[in-house]
Amino acid sequence: MSKRATRDAYGTAIARLVEQNKNIIVLDADLSKSTKSAEAKKTAPDRHFNLGIAEANMMGVAAGLATCGNTVFASSFAMFATGRCFDQIRNSICYPNLNVKICATHSGLTVGEDGASHQTVEDLALMRAVPNMKVFCPCDARETEKIIEAVANIDGPCYVRLGRPAVEDVYQEDYDFQVGRGVQLRDGKDLTLVATGFETGQALEAAKLLEEDGISARVVNIHTIKPLDQDILIKAAKETSFLVTCEEHNIYGGLGSAVAEVLSEHCPTRVIRVGIKDTFGESGTPMQLIEKYGLSAKDIVKVVKEHLK
């Protein structure tokens, strides 16, 4: 299987979109080569603007441009796009419900050697708490391109969480992406692994390892954190004994919290959260960090076996 970073797929998708739609404008905060928004500049240099290392101002500019009938894509590292700009996102973009798409790369621990200052572990919690904001977290390159195309046609604010490292393909060319609809990637009767983003690949690997020990694990990919697909979660809760959520994010406020909220209201079920345990990251290679913080496929297997007891 091929491997490609979701940020690379974003670059491909946004370059195609600016060519097709003259009302799309792309902004970046002096990181366009890293976020890959520079691909849009090659296609439409008159509609790509570098706002410099001034992320909060970039969000204000995005809001202003959106009031003039434009669809605006604003990119930076996830730590800066959400953390430094929360006030502008809340009050200038989401409150007036403007057509701004925040596509943030270098999310989670897999930023790697840049360390804790650049590893955002709270962005999903921040973005899904803001009214009017839709939140997406693709698991591979194909899903990224589908999501970027979809958010370009959504009227209102969207947040797309993208990663730095290359990840293996999960989906085939004929993947039928639908906003707000989770995807069952693998059937299983004993338990369900509910994953998003980078952790979807780890969950699939964990399911294979569990199968070798006679444990049948269903795998569900949640690419849309908000609005969340309640039906697929309730179905899994009714048909398997418990759910394990897998995310490269703090266990507070992200996918695990969202799943637990739904099931506590509609189908009370045990939910075990595999994620970052309310701590900051540190410098290391992506996989060193995934293993140290208990997010690898083997760690998921260990959690499952502990709870099956």
C-alpha cells in the first residue's frame, strides 16, 4: 500500500479547487511550504496570500474576505491555528457563521521532534465546542481530498485536522465519503474500535493482531467529529460488548468524549479511551512518541485484552 501525508493531499486538493472555483482564496501564516498550501499559489498566485507570522490577524482577514462572498481556506500548524486564534475563530468567524475553512497541519504528537510547543493535543476539543463549527479529521490521503472538496461546498466554518507524517492508504479510489457518516472498515462481534485520523491505521493493525488471538474487533472510522454519526455508534454499542476510542489527542474533549456523550444518552455502554492522558508531548520521532504515549496498535491490543478479562 502507498503512503502519503494528509497535508500533502491537502495541497493537491486545494490546488485543484482554486483552479475550478474563482471565489476560493487561500491564506497562510508563513508556513505555506510546510502546510502545502503553496500548491495553490502555483495554480492561482493572485488568490494565495502569505499573512506572515500573525495567525490571529490571518483569521480576521479570512473573516473579512468571507463577508465579500469568498470561500476562504486558512492554513497554519494546528497549534497556532487553534490555540493562538481561538478568540478570532469564535467571534469573527463562527459567531457570524462565515465561510472560512481552517485547514491545520502538523497536529498531534506526530509532529515529532518539534516537541510540546508544536504538538497540539487539544484542538479537537477547542473546535468542536464552538457553535457553527464543523470538525473533520481524515485518516489518509484519499479521505483528505474528499473532505477538502466537501468543505468547499459547505456553507459555514469548518476545521480540518491534518498530519505531518506519511500514512498508509485506508481507502480505495472509489471511496464514497459522506459528511457526518462514520465508516465501518471491519466487522467484529466482541468489541468495537472507534478511531479517527492517524489512529485509524493503528486500530486496523490492532484488529488484525486481536484476530490472531481469536478476538473479533469491529473497526469504525470517524472522520467527522462534529456532526458526529450517532447511528453507527449506537449500532456498535448494541452489537458488541464495549467500545475503545483511539485518537492522537487528549482523552478529554476529543473523540472519546464525543462518543461517551452520545452513548451515555442513547445506549449506556462501557467506553475505554485510548489517547493522550492529559499530558504534554516531548521531542522524538512520530512512532517513538506514539509508542511512549500508549497509542500504538500493540497498546490498543493490550487495553482490549485487559478489559476483556
